[in-house]
Amino acid sequence: MGKDIYDAFVRVRDLYDAAETYLEFPLKKLSFEGPLEELTKTQFTQPAIFVASCAFDLLLKEKGIKPAAAAGHSLGEFSALISSQSMTFEAGLKLVKLRGELMGKAGELNPGAMSAIIGLDAGIVEQVCSETEGIVIPANYNSPGQLVISGEVEAVKKAGAEMKERGAKIVMPLNVSGAFHSPLMEFAIEELYSAIDDTEFFQPKFPVYTNVTAKPASSPDETRDLLKKQLVSPVRWEESIKNMLTLTGNFIEVGPGKVLSGLIKRIDKSKSCVPVGTKEAIDAL
């Protein structure tokens, strides 16, 4: 992840080298070589994806690509804010490092689970969650017929089984280290809130559609408040993309993977989304 652009671009090497000095773990080795079981621990995953995404964004800007707007799915909201110059890379890296560490600890203290639910209406998912004993909530509204639920392990299992009975095509447990975007993350709130309060935010150069409201924040203070709420609130991705369609019909997925490109196609088949997570993709633009 990111090795091809690290090898090819001096500015990317500078970004990774500076980030690794601050992070105090072998960011480059984990990102470029793994092992996967270490990289997928959220305290490492989050900074690694954040730095890679910011590196690709930097290269896109150097090619003269200027966003009309941006949005980020959960962690991606931080790199979207960096892209819009709502905060500095250093400030974002500091928050992402802390966020990953706290979410990892929250997952250890309050073990949870997440499952993707495919082929079921959002209203039914919400109803089943509300009727299931224990903590389980819709955590990601990804696209029509694709949601993710999050909560206590047994509650997620029970809710998933019931959703299968009610017509879900697929109930897929996710390989995550905690119940993200659920009340089980509340352990992380106080310290993360304090760090966000201490972070300086600026007026963005373009709108950033937030996970919590699916709309841009109106001020740096609102950006701060919504970022605080994000950790225990659902990601309203489908609604965010639909709102962004008033500004543009062309999307670029910045950073590793192609998941968001697939979601955008499910939200509106007429819109294009180009994933940019390799040097080859950058060169092809």
C-alpha cells in the first residue's frame, strides 16, 4: 500500500518519513510489506490509510485536479478535511493516531462486532436492530440495499440472523477489531474530544460533506463538533453522495482500494468514479 508512489516521488517519501517519525511504529514496513494481521489492527490501519490517502491527494493536486467537494467514509473524513485545508496534515495525523489507539482500546474493553447486510431495506434493518436485545445499531448507510450493523457480538449475530430470515441476501461478518460507530466506542470519546477541542480548524477551500449530517459543515466550529460526534454516529454515505451530485457527476476515490467506487455505482449507475490508489492510476488520469 503506497510503495509504488513512495519509490517514485520525493514529496511522498518526505510525507511518509515525517509521519513515521511521529507515529513511533514502522509505518513504511507495515504499509509496504505487512504482515496483514498487524496492519489490520486499527491502531496501525488508521494512520497507514490516512497517510496513503493524503499522499495520493497530494499527487492529484500536483496534476492540477481541484475538487468541487469531498467526503470521506469514517476515517476518510480526516483525509478529506486535509485535502480541503480544514486542518494541517500534522494535526490530522495526531488525531488519527489517537483515534486508532483509543478505538483499539475500546474494542478490547468492550468487544464488539460488525456485519454487512446486503439486499435489505434500511427501514427493516433499523426495525430489527431496535427489536434485538442488547446493543446493535445501523452504523454505515453505504448504498441502496447495503448497510453495516455494529454492536455487541451476540446482538449483532442475533440481528443478522433475523435479517436473513426477513430477506437479506447476504449477512457478512466484517474483520474489524471493534464495534465502530456504536455506543461501544464511548470509552474513546473523552480523550478524543479533548484532542479535537485542542485542534485548530480553518475555513475549507471547498465543501466537505460530513458523515454525521451528510452535508458540509457551515464553520470550523461545526467541523469540530461533527468530528466529535462521528465516532459514535452512523456514516450517512449514501445520502452524502446523493447530496454531492448537485455539484458534480464525476468522482475520484483517493487512496487504497476500490470499495467506494463500487458504492457510488450502486448509488447512481450513471455517475463515474475512478479509483486512484496506485502510481499506474495516477499516470493514467
